[in-house]
Amino acid sequence: MPSAGLAPRRIAQLSALLAMFALFTAQIVSALLPNIPLFVAAGAAGLALDTYLQYRDPGLLAPLGKVRFDALVRQLMRDMLLLVGLLRIDGLPLSEQAPLVVGLLVFYGVHFTCQAVSVLVRRTRTLPIVTRNIDASELRLTAAPPRILARRQAHRLLTFSLPITAGLVLTAATQDATWGGLGLGASLTLLVAGTAYLATWLLPKKRARSEQQVMEWLDKWLADYRPTTAMYFSGGTTSAYQANMWLSTLARLEKPLIVLRERFMVQKIDATDVPVICFPKVSTMFSLETSTLKMMLHPANAAKTSQVLRIPTIKHAFINHGESDKLSSCNPYAKAYDEVWVAGPAARERYALADVGVEDKDIVEVGRPQLAPIRPYAGPPTGTYTTVLYAPTWEGWDGNPGNTSVVLAGENIVRQLLADDKVRLLYKPHPMTGSVDPRAGAANERIKAMIREANTKRSGARPGAEAAAELARRTAELDKLTSTSFRASADEMERMLLQGTPSGDREAAIAEATLAWEKAYWASFPEWEHLIVTEARPAIFACFNVSDLLISDVSSVVSDWLSSEKPYSVANTSGLPEAAFRAAFPTVSAGVVLTPKAGGVPDLLDSVRHPEKDQFTKARADLKEQLLGPSDPPSLVRFDLAVKALCAEADERRVRMGSRLVDEMPSPREAGDELTEGEPSEALR
């Protein structure tokens, strides 16, 4: 069932469509009658509405495109109706109308010529690869042409048609063809000039290198950079977080590289100094086979992963994007990799129990190096409020009611928390909540409404204006470091030009700016106010560091939280008895299990405030080591050792293959003997 938030959008869309059809109907009727005032008003209003919507909200007219009534057809029909109207108006001789018809046909001819040129320009500016953090100036990268000429056909037609429509409308009103001629002349002049200007991007000076030259340049760059380890990633528009969580770890490695497969993903990757190369086509990706690249890290399984696994010179390790007790953490696809890197012994046992073909010898425990920013437990709450983080996961693809607590338990959990005057609630739902099951989306909205209502019943001192100003300043500083501003007309090539070799110290600067931003963010709210956190900032780890208690579902959030050894609770909406639930999901073993009615929340809060009542203190420490491995050596050290070990295996394989080729290659004498015994070579014929 669609949410109520969509209703205003649909009403606006229907209103726009009805207005468009009403104006066309009025223009047709007034042209046939003829009714000059109505004809003039309908023609002008139709073009004005169409142009306005194309610039402000083109989605409102999207249904017309699905029935082949797009902007081109609409404008063509509008112009034809104007000509029909002129034929029906007495006092305008045919000899004056004929030049207008010819001029209009010439205009459309120029429009289609401009469209053809724009297609050629876009093709020449689409390179076989896309890069970031790499100096690609040798490829003759240039700024993009204006997008109204190169990429926005509808906007171009409607905008350049304005003088024509205005001239023809005035001709209809005054019965003077001069106005129509002036409008046509102005539109033709502008469009011809625009087409000629766009065509300059086809000249050698503005044209990028050919595909072969680009690939030769890439081979040279790879030879100079000499990468050893790459992170390979392919996915949809919302999956970039799976790769982004590994950026800080990857940046610490020697000569790292990021390999992507989708062009749009280049801009989805967070700010980093690590070089990025996108290979949209398989054929271009095999440039990596002859490079110094020894191994690839895979944070996710994707359909295109099998394509890179074909490269025999590279070793592959699956590192996942979080671990939990769910079956998705033991995907059978993992057996396709040379090694599977997990956090701790629990994941090793999980694979053994799942029996999906991953051998124990191929599993390497490396911990979770991304968890370094999470601060350890420092005792019970010392202030007025106990900060509780409720971070449920999403509903997943399989319809299992135990995936998320939002639907069956979320409102009860939040209601119990809000009933305690000494609780400050941070609600951070998974960004994909409601994307599959509308009930989850509806429950999520009701929870947000409950929190907003609870805030209206609280009062107290608020930070002054200086806190908001500090947050705005820190936000601007962080945005400057983590994003690149582009012109509206910028295309892929221009972004490559602007995102060349980075300064080299971005990682440290971003880390420092992020800490300053987080401090300013929390300081901008009063300590008694409940918060709904749905933006990318603050990140989940930042929420961990200000919280005393986590309530979540069976997900990687729980595993990551355990690195702090703070108290936590998991909602059981699976329908299993508590004993069976704990047995099925080991991450639950050191936490309080809540039923869908959430009746255990008061006792849970009491144990957080009074650690002597906490029965799971030792269990959390033991489970932390079971899930994440030992603290010594640190996870970053173990991860680095695993990288070096797999790179060494890649080197050994190359040596073996090289020796085998030498052994199989005939000696010069043997080759000569074979030549004398067989047919004469081409050189001797």
C-alpha cells in the first residue's frame, strides 16, 4: 500500500497532465473555430507550462514520454497547430504563410542536426575507462560543452522554440507575418550558432584520445604506479557503503587501488586518496593481468565478480561488508575466492556449520580493522540521561519476520524507552527500511512520529546560536574535504579532469575534520532531546561512542558494537523460543533478548545504570574475542600480514608459471632439429 507521502506528488502530476491536455484541446478547438484570443493564450500558455516543468520538475511529465508523447512531439504538435490556426485566420495570405512553414521546417532540420552532433560529441567524450585520483592530463581531457546543447534535447528544443512560438502567436493576433519571421530568424540564428559551437568539441584540439591510446596510457600508468593490492567492487546505486567502509583500511596498504565496474559508482565512493579506475567493459579490465597487481579484496559478491576471477595472475580474498549470524554471511559464492577473510573464530565456525563448500584452510581471521574508532566501555552513565541507540536493520529480501524488529516490536520498544524520563533515544534505522515491505516503512514513520511527539513534551535549556554556527562551519569544512563541486554541465570527462592526483594528505585531514564535526553535532542539541538519525552523518560508529546501550536486531551492527563491550539487547521477532533463538544466533548470547512486546526494557535499563546487576559483562568480553578475534596483535596488523601472505602466494605462482613456460619452451637446438625434420619455414620458402 503506497504511503500517504506520495499522494501530493501524484496530485501534482495529474494536475500537470490535465493542464497540458486542456491547453492542447483549447489550442485545437480555437484553431478550428477560429478564436484568436483563445488560440493565442492557449499556445503561449502551453509552451510556458512545458518549459517550466522541464526545468523545475520533468518527472511530472514522465508518463507522457512512456506513450511517445515526449517534448519533441508536443512541441511539433504545438507548432503545427499554430500553422493550422494561421491558415484559418482571414487576412493572412498564403504567400506570407509559406515562408513561415519553410522556416519552421528548416528549424527542425537544424534541431535534428544539433542532436546528431550532440550524440557524436558524447561518444567522443565517453572513454573506455573512468579514473579518479589519477593525473590523466595526457588524455587531453577538456571541460564539457553546455548541457542544453549536449545532453538535454527537450530543454534545447523548448528553449530555442520560445522566439518562434512568440512570433507565430503575435502573427495570429496581429495578422502580420513579420512577427513570425522575426521569431523564426531569432530561433534559427541561436540554434545554428549553438550547433556550430557544439561541433567545436569534435575538433582535434578538444577531442580526447582514442580508445587504443587510452588503454596504452593506462598500461603505462600501471607500470609506473606498480599497484600490489586492489579492492574490487560492483553494485547498485545504494550499495556503495559496502566498499566505503573499507576505504580507511585500504589506504594504509602499500600501493592500493580501487577497481570499479559501473561508471556512476566512481562518484559514489567516498573521499579518498586511493587511485580509482572503473572498467565498464570486461575487455578493458584485462589490462590488470599484465600489471604488478597481486591480489584483490572483495567486500561484496556481485554478478560481475566472476569476470575478474578469470585473471589467473591475481589472488582474490573475500572480506565481506559486515558479519552477522544470518545465512547471507555464509554465501556459497565465497568458495570461488582463494581465501575468505573473517573477523574471528565465530565466522570460521559459521562457515563449517553452513557447509557451503568453503574449506577451513582457506579461512583467515583478520579481525575488523574498521572498528578502531569505536571507544571502549568506560562505566555506567554518569550524566542525567541514559543514551540508548535503537538501530534496527531492514526487512531483507526473503520476507523473514526475524530480519527486522521494526514491524513487530519497534513501536513497543520505542514506547517503553520513551516512558522512562531519564532516557535519551537515538533512533537510527537502516537506510533501506521499507524498500521491500511497505509495512516496515509505515512502522518506521510511526516510530518517528512517536519520537517527535515525545520531544514536544520535554523542555530545558538549548545550546545557543553559537553552537549552530559552529556546526555549520564544521559542516562546510568537512564538505569541502569530502566532496568536489562540479558545474551543472560537467560530464564524466570533466570530472576526471577535476579529480586528478589528490594532495596526498586527505585521509588525515578528513579524519580530523570528522571528529570536529561530530563534536559540534552533538553539542548543537540539548542532552534531553531524542534524535532521529537518518543522514549519512553522524555515522553509526559516532552514535556508538555517545550511547550507553544498543538495541538492535541480528545484524553486523551487534558484532561491531561488541568491540566496545558495552551492554546490548537484541529483539527476537523470529517466533523462536529464547533458548532456540540464542542457540541459532551466537551474537545474541551476551545480550538481553527482548520479546516483541518489549516488556524487559525497564530491567534492561536498570542493569545499564547499575553494572552490578549486569549478568553479561564477562560474556561480552568472551564473545568479543570469539566474534572479532584477539586484541593482540591489533586487527590492522593481522590484516596487513594477511595481505602480505596472499601477495607472496601470488608471487610464488608467477614464479612457478614462469618456470613451467621455460621448461616447455624448446631449446634452440631442438627447435632446429624440428625444423629440419619438418616442412621448411616461411622464411626459407
